[in-house]
Amino acid sequence: MARNVLYPLYQLGGPQLRVFRTNFFIQLVRPGTAQPEDTVQFRIPMEMTRVDLRNYLERIYNVPVAAVRTRVQHGSNKKRDHRNVRVKKPDYKVAYVQLHSQTPSKKQNGQSSTLCSWNSSSKGWTTRGRDPTAAWPRRAGSRGLASRISRNGSLLFR
């Protein structure tokens, strides 16, 4: 809920507690990395929780929310003042909000959802624009997916 607010004691039959203004301030920011089309990024106070943010957006702004993910971004500690003492910027919380019913639809063009598929016409593995050996992480002694495909097209696992 809001910060530094003393709530009255609950009494049976008493009026419902109403919050008309919150003490939270959130900032809508442009993400540094590419996000899905239905995801927006906010800077929120450290005291604010996922549930608080969901209620804030749904009740005050009438924005349907599907999911909320949060992380704490640590402030920089590299700056120094005039006495050569390190000055730390404050930490802040970043929230990624996935909007409900605005998820982009995937195009159905007959492609399989897997990365690799067996193509019966060419009798070989086909990948969608990628090298099959680059799809798997390399381990010591392994040469990727190409070394695991036998002549009949089945995958070999040891």
C-alpha cells in the first residue's frame, strides 16, 4: 500500500477503507533492450510490490495486466566527489508489465514451432534460417547437432 500512512483500526460494521491518492510515483521508461510488443517497462519505488503495481494500473488507469515481473537495479558506485570519496546512486526497482489481450498473434504459415524439423522431400533436416550446429550449446568433445544425426535421419544421444 502507500507509504507512511497510519490506517484506522478495523471495526465490525465500519466503513470500507478507501485510498483516493497513492504515495507511489511510477515512471514509464523506454527499455534499453528490445522487448515484446505487449510489454512495457516502469521504474517503481523499492517499497512497491508486484501486487501493488498490478492494482495501481488496473484500478486507477483501467489497464488490463497479464503479468508483472520485477528486478532491482543497483545504482552506480563509480562516481567520486570533490574529496575523492565514492558517491553511490540510489538503487531502483524496474518492473516489466505484460499487457493483457494485447499479445501479438503469431502468423500461422504452416511452419512447425520447433527449431529443426525433418523434411521428407529432401530427406534431410531443415532449419528455419539457422545453422543446426549453432542451435545447441557446445560441450567439450561434442561437435554439435551435425555429429548426432545418423544417415537415416534419427538423432543419436549418448
